[in-house]
Amino acid sequence: MKTLVIVTHPTMDESLINKRWVEELNKFPEKYVVHELYKAYPDEILDIKKEQELVEAYDKIIFQFPFYWFGSPSLLKKWFDEVLLHGWAYGSKSGYKVSGKKVALAISAGVDDKDFRADGKYRHTVIEFTRPFELSFEYIRADYHKPFVYYGLEHNVYKEWIERSVPMYLEFIDNL
């Protein structure tokens, strides 16, 4: 079964790591289907039915995005609000359409991992910052897995650092 990768990056053309991850995923169309939200919806008006059908078609779903202001880009939040509706994703008559699907986040973070610790600059881990995702997926009965996070992109923008992440990311997805 293929994995659906929902990519949310508002400036993908300027991206280094997310763009590179998408390039690599697209080399394996038999394994991954890449769905770029900002490319599909430049006006940010989502086709809810289409998005729900897409989610229903896959058993493994990755939400890939850069870590913006300790969360995700706004279009992903809008996607959650508008796609994961009562009566479809949850509720007594919904059938819980995402139930049992393996779901995870893939996050590119600008700062170093040492900054995301209790004793670090931001006093919290990325796991703590992404708790709302975990709880949302739990609420809709999805099989949520801890995120893949690649740190240090603000200071390590050299090609070797970016390329180092690619096999790690693909292994993460394949082992989900």
C-alpha cells in the first residue's frame, strides 16, 4: 500500500529540505503519493470532498511541514478544521473514516535539537509542541506515531546536512 504524504509549505520554491524530501519521494511513485496543499490550493480554498476521498484511499499518511512558530503552517490547521469534520472523521454516525490509519508528522526545524529540551532555549520538546496533533489524531481514532524531526536547518544549510536527512526520512516512512 502506498503512503500519502501531505506536504504543507507556503514557500516551497525557497525551501531547501522540504523541497529535497519531495524530490526524493517523487522518485518512488510506486511507494509514495505526494500531495502539496499550497500547490493544489493556491487560493487556500480546499475541496473538502476531494481531500476526504484522498485520506480514505490510504492506510499510511504523513503530514510534512516546516516548524513555523512552534506549529504548522496555517493551511494545515485549516485542513484539519475543514477536512476532519464531525460526521466524517468523528462522531457517533461518522464511521470514523481515519480510524486505524497510521499517521505521523515529518517536521523540518530550523533550530538545533538542544534548543528543544526542558533545559534548552524553548524549554519544551517538539513532542510537547506537537501534542495538539497527537490528541487530534487520538480523538479521531487514528494510529498516531511519533514525528520525524530533522533539526538544525537554520545553521546547517549545506548540501551534506540536507542529504543526510533523505535516507533517514524514507526509512521513517517505510517503517511506519
